[in-house]
Amino acid sequence: MKRNLSRLSDEALRDLFEDLAIRQGEAWDPGDPETVPRYTKLYFEILDVVTELQSRPGDRRRILIPLLEHENWQVRLKTGTYVFALVPEQARRTLEWLASTRVGPVCMEAGSFLGAVDDGMYVPT
């Protein structure tokens, strides 16, 4: 479903980001052949929300920073990767903790993200 994100407030975009991240985490089921398409679709929906926030005056991704402490690990993961350029130390702490849990795809994605940053293969913007 394509949304007109430009009409949403910053707070509504934050809430949508949170909802999509939770849904993405719930979508992961290695035994289900539809897992990857569902997960990927939600990835791009999350990216659209982040792109909209970033395009606003003053880069409104900052509204996501409190989500680094969210109870849902997938929300923390997505927040950490998308606010890393804004608050690298805080985002790194969250991502390092997630990687250290060794639980599910969240730990692998957090570790891969940090590895790519540390190796210079990815530069957060």
C-alpha cells in the first residue's frame, strides 16, 4: 500500500516507523516461504518513512532517537541503523547490545551493519 507520507506529521511518521518495524520483526519465520517477500516489503516501507523524515527541514529523523530504548528489539535495530549518522555512539551501543544477544536475525543484522560501518563498506548518512 503506497501512502502519501508528506501529509503525515513527524509524530505520525514516528508511530508508523515503530509499527512497521514491529510488523517486520513479526514477519520473520524461517519456515515460511513468504517470509522474505514480506520482510522485504516492510523494509522498503520503513525506508520510505525514514526518507520522508530525512527530507524534512532539519532532518527530522531525530524524532526516532528515543526508539533506541524501545522494548521491541526489531524497533531498536531499525532505529539504530537509521539514526547512526545522527547519534553514532548511542546507536552503536544499542546495535552492539543487540549483536551480543545472539538471538535470531536481529543479532545478525546488527552485527553485519556494524561490521560494514567499521570496515568502511557502508557510510551512514
